[in-house]
Amino acid sequence: MSSLRAKFGKQLRRIRKRRDLTQEQLAEIVDVSPEFISNVERGINAPSFETLEKLAEALRVAIKDFFDYDHET
């Protein structure tokens, strides 16, 4: 998985699951569609800066945590 979108999506999924949230629950909190969350997690779409801020707030992480791929499995 080499593209930035794909790595970001994998990291988003990992963080979301750690918070025990479904895609639907996260989508509702961030005010986007569940399909958008799914597409981001699969590396198809990328969030805007505004949505990135909302995701970080909803998941209680720093924005930089979405880009920390050192612990990728």
C-alpha cells in the first residue's frame, strides 16, 4: 500500500476501530455520509482540511496521528 490516500485510510480505520466506532457513527459525528468514510478508508477519497479537523476532534487524536505510518502492520 504505497499511496498516501491508502495509507491515510488504513490509519483512519485503525484509529476508528480503536475508539470502537462504526463508520456510521463516525460519519454522524463528523457530519459526512457513511459512504464518504468508507471511501476515505479504502483510499478512494481524501478529506478536506475542515473534515480532517473534525475527524481528529471526533477521534480525540492529533491530526499528525493520521500520518504516523511507523506503526503500520
